[in-house]
Amino acid sequence: MKEEQELIRQAREGSEEAFECIFKKYMPIVLHQRSKSYLRFYDLDDWLQEGRIVCYQSIHRYDCYKNVTFGLFFKINFERWVISAIRFQEAQKRKINQVTDSLDYQIELKGEGLSGFQEDLRAETSLEYVFVRETLENFSTCLSDFERDVYEYVLQGEDMDSIAKHLNVSRQKVDCGYSRLKRKLKNKFS
């Protein structure tokens, strides 16, 4: 116990060796949480990096005079981080569902024309905006040629009847293509 307290003191003072020694001792906590929880786009290196960050923060906030071991303190902090990350991930899913639901509402409201909708699509933060923008830029690559044509006309503000005329197909075919397009968009963000 005194040896661990000394390592914590050294790590607070900037010793990388002491920090690595502490992190290696408690790395199984990170690996256990990884096996219990799924975070989209997180590989082992990402989990370990986040574990190191939480460990570093825990070292600097740990009070050895409280009746709790450092291991338990770190475990609680890391579990809280995982819960927050999962909540953030789920919030992103809800946002894209709101965007697609809002798209449906805008189509109903504006007679299937979407002019002016793009301004309503602004994300609340820069990071979210970049994420949504990059996803939408790459979105058309996962569409069939027909779905891509429908998507481009929808973005230009065309209604479903006009799209059917432009593409020389039935309104029903455009509706089906639009439904597939929305489903793919929701899947892209979930």
C-alpha cells in the first residue's frame, strides 16, 4: 500500500515510469469494461488511451486519506467514463433519428419541397456538425444509382411528383427509393 502511495506521488510529480507502473497494474479494469461494453469505432488502442487519460485524472484527484483504495477509485471513474461515452453515442443515434423525422415533417409541411431545410440542419456543436457533414458527404457512395438520383433531387428541394417526372418513373417507385434512402441514412448514423 505504501509502495502504491509512493508511485502515485511520483506520478503526480510527472514520473512516466510511475504512471506506467500504476496503469499496467489496473489495465485489467479497462479490458474488463471493454469486454462488457460496446463503443462504436473504438478499438483496443482507443480503450487503452481513454483508460490512460482516466487513470491520469484519477491519480491527480485521488485522496489517500479517504477510506477507498486507488484501484476502486480508478474503477469507479472509468466505469463512469464508459457510461458517459455510451450516453453520448446513444444521443448521436437519437439526433440522426430526429433529423430524419424532421426531414419527413419538412416534406409534409412544404409539400415535399425542401428549400430552406438546409438552414434547419445546423448541428449544435462544431464537432457534431463535422461528423454529420462528413457522413452525409460519403452517404451517396452507399446508394444505388436510382437512390442517388432521388437523393440529389430531394436535396435540391424537388417534390416526389417532380422527381418521378425527371426520372421518367412512377411516383410509387420514387416513394420506394426514398424509403430505402431514409433507412440507409438512419443505419449510417446508428
